[in-house]
Amino acid sequence: MTPPLSTRRFTALAAASVTALLLTACGAGEQGSTDTNTSGGTSTSAGGAADRAGTGEAKKDVAAWADAPQWPDVPKLSKKVDLKGKRFTYVALGDQVPVIHGIGVGVQQALSAAGAKVDTCDGKFNPTSVASCLKTAGDEKVDGVITSFVDYQMAGPAFDQLARKGVKVVVGGVAPSGGRTSDATLAFYDNTPRVFALHEAMAKSAIAQLGDSAKVVWAKLMDSTTTKSASAKGIAKFKELCPGCQIESVEFTTVTLDKLGLAISAALLANPDTNAIVVPVDTMVPSALQGIQSAGKAGKVKVFSSSSDLAGLQRVKDGRQASDLGTPVLYEGWRFAHAMMQLLAGDEVSKGDQLVTRDFTRDNVGQLTLTPKKYLTDDWFGGSGYRDTFLSAWGLK
């Protein structure tokens, strides 16, 4: 039987959006269209000193991202939380997606280090399955539940029923929705500020490589308010750093991803001097590459993206992608776990507002071992030194 349209729409939106890791509150917003938009272009007459200054700033930031990241400080708990013998459930929106699975591995590592046991329930990109996971966790009387990239409004009654049973709930990777706010039992780990910072970082990466000669087409993901705002932030940063550079945009949604190549091709034909394309997520790059090929621009247009999945880093190594701003998924899993620790301690759950990334280019990707196994380690990001920081913040070290 064919699933209802609402379920299929949610599944399609979620599957691509979460692959960005921190890219969007999945399925939360309205749809846009696949469409070429040239109104966002800027005249090259505004260049000069401002462009040179902006290029210098971009190069400085990008150079700092070339090496393994410096792990941020972690807020200390107001009191120690004893997790020995406690049981938790990690509800993955779709565990088959590497980034979601990787975060779950990080959650398991973190809470296990504190003495707890963590089970995973796969939501299978289906609201009914997600609600079933939440109900099962309540029936099993677990001590806490951490969800990943599930909007509250997608399973509001199930979330509320779980909280009424006294189960601590962290709604992770999304902003509050459906009129729900954090309280002593249910809290949001909102990392949308980092989403915006990542889009600004993609703008900087393009300017750092191309300088004041940058002529960019930006692929704007229009799935939700979050993704629209993220693209707007990235484009605004690009214009701020290089007011004399040219930037155009195309709009698409996850549902219309198969038409992104056509939109890219049309934009390149309309703007033949384009030398770069920004695509929000690695998994969407193949569609953009098809558009570049169709326009006869293969090898002439640089591609900038994010998420550092295995395929993306392989494209960087092979010269088919200029930059991939990476996300350390295990570290992010520890951040999700830290949100639960804060909730259990009675502390306010802090937002994910610190950009932790590495800019993978051909200059540094060659030193990496690119295998699926290595994706679930910290090797691409210089090791796991952050773990002691978390354990110290929890009073365990």
C-alpha cells in the first residue's frame, strides 16, 4: 500500500534534511519551489577595498578550520548526576542515515561512560514509528529518552504522555515547535544557531578560495523556516564579505531534489561566468553535479558543501568538490547526552551555538583513511580529547 501523502512528504523531507546534521528542524516548514532566482545578484561595481578586506577575513577563518577543531568548553553541571544502573532510549528519526546513527553511537558512548545503559529505537522516518518508540520507552519505564531530529509537533501527544509519566525527555537537534517550551521534564536541545553558522562558513570557504572573483550560484533549501533562514544567513555573509562579488540563487526542496540539476543548469547558462556553487548538504551534491555537467561546465565550477560524509570526502579527494565543512558526529552525540545530563541536574539545557567544524579540501583530505568504519571514529577530527571535558563537567573525572 502506498503511504499517505503526509507521511511520504515527511519522510522525504526528513531523510535529506537530517543528513546535513544540524541543518534543519525536519519537516517543520512550508514548501518552496525549484526555481531560478536572479534577484539576489550583486553588481561587481561595489568591489575594491571591502572585497579585499572580506577575502582576508574569510581566509583567516578558513585557515583555522583546516586543522582538527579545538573542542569548546562544556558548562559544568550544578550538581553531580548518578546514572549507574539507569536506562535510556535513543530515538533515531531514521537510524539508517549515517549521521543519525553516528550521533546515537556518541550518545551510547557518553551515557555508558557515566554508568548507564542505552538502547536505540529506529523511527524509520515515520511519525507513527516515532510515536511507537516513545510509547515503548514509557511502557518500559526508562529513566530518559533522547530523540534526534524529531520535531515536537510531529509526535506531540506521544512526547507529552511520556513526560507525564515522569520520563525525562530531550528533544534533540531541533528548535521548539508546536507551542511547546522546555520545562523540568522535557527540554529542547536547539542547535539551529550552529546551522546558521555553518551556512556562513560555506560562504567564507567559497570566498577564501576564489577571492573577489567569486561568482556564485547558491542552492537554497526551502523545506522550512530554518532552512530558508540558513540560506539567507549564508548569502548575507557572502555579500557582507564580498560586496563586489556576484551571487545568484536557485530554490529547491527535498521533494523536488530531482529537479535541482535542471535549476543549476539553467542558472549556469544564464550566468556563464559562474565559477562556484554552494549546496547545503553533501547528499544533494550529485544532483548539482548533474546540472554542472548538463550546462557543459564540468571542471569549471567549484562545489562547496557540508556534512563530511564519506562520499563527500571522496569527491574532495578526487577533485570533484572543492570544500566539505565537516561535522564530528560522535562529538555531537556527546552534546546530545550533555543536554540530558543538564536536564537531570535541573540545569537549563544550553543551545548548540558553537560551530565545531573542519574544512576538508584537497590540501588535507589526502591524509585521511576514507572508509565507513573511520566515519564512526574521531580520526578525521584529530581524536577524542573532548570526552574528558564532558566527563569533568559531569564531575566524573
